Amino acid sequence: MNSRQSTSKSSLKARLPLILLALAALAAGLIFALKPSAAPQGNLSGSAVGGPFTLQDESGTTVTSASYDGKWRLMYFGFTYCPDICPTDTAKLAAGLKAFEAKHPDAAAKVQPLFVTVDPERDTPAALAEFTDQFHPRLVGLTGTRPQIDAALKAFRVYAAKVPGAVPDAYTFDHLAIIYLMDPEGRPVEFVAGSTATPEGIAAMLERFIA
């Protein structure tokens, strides 16, 4: 064996641990890249929707976004005097949650359904309790002062504008009809438009992210 071959073999032997380490790192990287994500990504994942809020629940107790930490939140913004869209969308939300509860009772216990009013002047805690009791026993209505509601609407990117009626108290609201799913830390995950939502679709969304 000549000196050049001896030097080459010695050099290869010296570099072998580094080569093996690089191959191991490459293999680990490929495994990580091919491994499915730990959690599915929703159409709102990473967006700026949502944030801290301070409101009142149906008992008149002050609650904040932190009051629901550890719970998935299924949220809808509407008003109890709404003649058609809000009751229809709330019924879909409730039916979807009930279907999910029937199939995954333990997972469903981690979901808190919330109805946030856009009309705090008329939607008192008592009015909200009467409304939500028609749809689901765990659905909680939230109200507050007009500034508190406006702050929540801004945080959740919900448009709402009063539409005058024939008499002062007969006004209605033009508002974004949307169902939000927020994770246990209050981060946005998915939204479903009320007009296209179905109980089956809501149940499937909950199963995809929570079950």
C-alpha cells in the first residue's frame, strides 16, 4: 500500500463519525417531514381573530376569555330579537354539538358553546338565558356594556350595524353570521359561515379537531 492510499484511508476513517452523524440527521429530518402533523390546521389557524374580552354571562357574572381557558369554544355572534337567521344558525350549532356529544361524550365535554350578543341594550342576561335554553343546556349567552360588546366584535372581526325599524324598539341588526371554533387557549382554529353550515358539518369539524 502506498503512502497516498494510507493517507486517504486514514482521512476517511477520521471523517466516518461525522458522515454517520450527518446521515442520521438526514434520516431524522426525513422522518419528521413525512410524519403527519400532530394537529390538523384549520382555515383560521395562525390568524389574528379573537383576543381577550370582558363580558357578563346569563347569571350576570363577569367573565373574561380566561374564564374558558382549557375549553374549546364554539362561538356565534347574534341577537335574541333576530327573526330568523340567528335562531336558525344557533339551532345548527346546537344540533351539531349534540351529534358530536352522542358519538364522543368525553371530548364534547371539553367544548363550551357561547352565544355573544351584538345587541346588549335588549339582550339582558335573563333574555339570553331564555333564548339559549331553547337550543342546548350548555349554551351560554354573553352580554355586556356597549363598549365591551364593541371591543369583542372588533377582536373577533365581526361586523354588526343597527338597522332602524318602524318604531324605536323594532330595530334589527345587519351582522356577520359566522360560527367560530377557538382552541383551549383561545386561539382561532376554524370558521363556518352560518348560511352554509349544517349540523353534520359542525359535528365533523369538532371530530376533526377534538376527538
